[in-house]
Amino acid sequence: MLIVNRGEIALRVVRAARELGIVSIVAHSEADTDTLAVRQADEAICIGPAQAAKSYLNIPAVLDAASNCQADAVHPGYGFLSESADFARSVKEAGLTFVGPDADIIARMGDKASARQTAMAAGVPVVPGSPRAVESLEQAQAVAEDVGYPLLIKAAAGGGGRGIRVAEDSEMLAQQLPQAQAEAQAAFGDGSVYLERFIARARHIEVQVLGDGQRAVHFFERECSLQRRRQKIFEEAPSPVLDTPTRQRLCESAVALAEHVGYLGAGTLEYLFDEQTGEFFFIEMNTRIQVEHPVTEMVTGVDLVRAMITLAGGEPLRITQDAITLNGWAVEMRINAEDPDRDFFPSLGTVKGLTWPTGPGVRVDSGLYDGYKMPPFYDSLVAKLIVWDASREQALVRAGRALDEFRLEGFTTTASLHRRLIEDVDVKAGAFDTGFLERWLASPASGVDLGNAKPQPDIAKGAINE
């Protein structure tokens, strides 16, 4: 199996392959020759220069590597080509197995406007908005009359929070719409945008599913509301805000949508939850494994990466819904190579004096090792510290202990930020929304010195970038 990715997820897939008796081959760039994933894999092959466009995103180079290595399957991990319908189709046309859903499903669910229509057809609630992409200001104004302000303008082919704009009134809509369309065209090669109601104090909750093309099951939900610039920082499972009946309805809706499209593999359905009204709304589907999958594994005891590989190999789902139960609480803290006291400025260097936390309920997913030199070309995520315990309160205490044990010299990380965050009164109470972290960072309570940084408003104006 050719693994077309890097960092902790490449290593994670290598380990799953080894447990399944599958030969793992890591496709890597010139900058990633010395990664732990390359060292641990059975084989490795260089697919191009450091620039992702010339290596990890280069479909012909990946297919040539698969042919040269006589691979039978390709695992894309997350990011890069993982949600590229063209890549999934090319892999299949080359006679290889793509570890993920069919290209048509990736295309259908990867386009946000199409995904909305599909969700509505499956009876899954969506955020009130345009039923399809809007092409003119007149169409947008008609939607605004029906839905009301504020409105989110979102690129239909976008992702990761990029290119989102907020219009608070008709004047702003007229100004923002053409700009959003131009940005979408430049970023994604598709200028289509759609509109939806903006929920100012929403929770971001997602449901993990597995499907075999006919039947699907859920693995409960994850709370992902602690975000900075629309990027998740801290995740947990389950969500502290859902009661049992709401959890059941939410998760059943995710299964209904997965089965409606005949989903194969691991996927995640993302929702906004309005705590004031108790309503939840489907917003998009990630047709791949997620960064935060470990918290789900910790509370359900199911190896999701191993499961998605066996499903890709043609095995049906062996597990039934009633066999999947919640046990305890898990949190994941993303450790990024950034300095939180310098407005999260990237921090590069060579790993020295590395000590990982250990002990009951502690898991570390990372490709770092002593002497590893951080390359400047990729995402800043260097580790995921995952902690499990019997209750949320105990899990947060254990997370603090684990963070206290973590040592790393050579560059600065966001570990200290997490240590302060989990001591916050509101975080301990589970009382937060998707805008909480931005407000907290701008307040004295965070202990973070952002210099001249200004607080993020509850309703952001203009562009919101990843």
C-alpha cells in the first residue's frame, strides 16, 4: 500500500498496515527523506521536490511511484489529495484500490452546495440558506429576504474555513458577493458560492461514520468548537453540550446521510449546533480520515484507520451499531510549531531534549524524534497529545499532568497554550462556542501576549481566512 502523505498521519497508516500484514510504502518529498514515517515504513520512494505541488499534490508522480513499487492500493491520509475526486478516479483507472470512497461520492459531498442538496434529500437538517450556488446579486438578495441577516457567503468548492465572508446587511452583501466569487475562483478554480444563515454562537460538532457501500454505523460525536481562524486547536469526545436524545438524533442523521449516498470507508459529517434552540444543522462532509480521529478511537475502542483499510479491501462492516458504546472521555490537543506569545508565528528548529508524556490513558501521535529538523514547507502540526479518562473532569486533569511531562527544546510549540486553556473556568465547564478561543486569546485571562492584536468580534466582518 502506497501512503501518499507525511508526518503523524503517514506514520499512523504505516502502523495500521503493519498490523494487517500489508507492506507499507511511503511516498515522500525530498524534504521528508528523514521522517519517522519513512524510517518505519517497509519501503519509501521520493516523488518530487519539497513543494507540495511538485510532490504530494502531483498525481502523475504519485501514480508513477505506485507503478514502480508495484503497489496494490493507495492511502491518501488527510489533506493533500485525500479529497480529490480526480485523484481517486485516477487511482482506480490505474487498476489500484483507493482507500476511501468512490470518486463520484467525493465530488458530490466535497461540493458544499451539492452536499446540502444531498443532505436535504436524505432528510438531514441543513442551515437555512440557498438550495444551490447563487450566480447573481439578485439571487443572493432573494435568499437574504427569505433567510435574513447575517449571512455567510461560502465557496462551494472550499474547505478548511478558507474564503468565508460574512454579510451583515444588503449593502455588505452587494460588496462581498463578487469578492467572494473571485476569491473562490482563484483558490479553488471554481467561483461558485452559496449562502447560509450565520449562527453567531454556534458549536462545531461532528459525527464519525464508517460505511461499506451499503450499511453505515456511527461512532458518536466529537466537539470541535475551540478554533482559531477556523482551524481546530482542541477536540474532545463526546460533546459536553449534548443530551442523550439530541445525541441520538444527531448520530442517526449522520448514518442516514452516509447510507443515502452509499458511503464506503471512514468519513465525518460536520454540524453546527445552536445551543439556544437545541437545533443542529449539517454543513459538510469530510470524505477521509480526520486529524481528530484519535479521540473517537479512545472512547469507542475501535481502530478507525485499520477499519478503513479493511473496508477498502472489500470486507463488509463486521460491527453493528449496538456494539459501539461510549466509554469515558477523551481530549486531543494539537501541538503546533508556533509561538502563541508572538501571534502564533511559525517556529522552526531541530528537535532536542524530547520527552513524551506516558502513563495510563495517554497517547501521542507524532513523527518527531531527537535530531529531527523541522522543514519550513508544510503544516505546523507536529504532534497530537490525546488523553483519556473516565470523566471529562478527570480527563482534563490528566491532560494537565501530561502537558507538564512534555519537554521539547529547539523550537517553541503551542503546548503552553493548552496548559493555560484547560485551566480556564469556561473551558472546564464546557461553556464555549466557535468564537470563544479568539475572544479568550485577546483577553488577559489567556496569559498570551498578542501585542497589538485586537479581539475578534462575534460576527466577523469581511474575509475570514484559514
